[in-house]
Amino acid sequence: MKIREKEFEEIIEDLKSIAAQLGAKVRFEKGDFAGGYCIINEDKVIVINKMANLQRKVMILSAALKELGVDEIYLSPRIREIIDEMADIK
């Protein structure tokens, strides 16, 4: 699948809303880490390095959402395809 650079921001917003639907908070933090899904004080959190490029942010969010279980909810075919492909790249 070919994704244009300007589409990544919209995809990130879509993925953030899916994370919220699954009860997870998405945080963009600065630091020396790759990012991913974790549980902090019983809260589901997806931490993403804000210095990462847009494609990397989508990859991290996609992998975290797969870990949270997006198979249980409805996603548009395009978003499901993006999550499947990008999560596998990570």
C-alpha cells in the first residue's frame, strides 16, 4: 500500500481515536526510546517518541493497537489494512 506523506497525520488522528475507543491514552514524549504499548498504574498507555518521523509513529501506533486487540472492533477496510501492514514492519 502506498501512503502519501501528507496522509500520515490524518492516519495518526484516526489511530489515536481507535486507541481512545479501546481505552488507551496516546502520549507523545521526548526521549531515547522506541515507544509502544504499556500499562502505567492500571492505565493503558501508548507512548510514542515525538521526535520520530510520521511513518514511524504510525508503525508504533499500529503495533500497539494490534496488541490491544483491534480484531474485536469495526475498522474501515483501509485503516485495518494500514494497521496490519504497518504493525508487521515494526
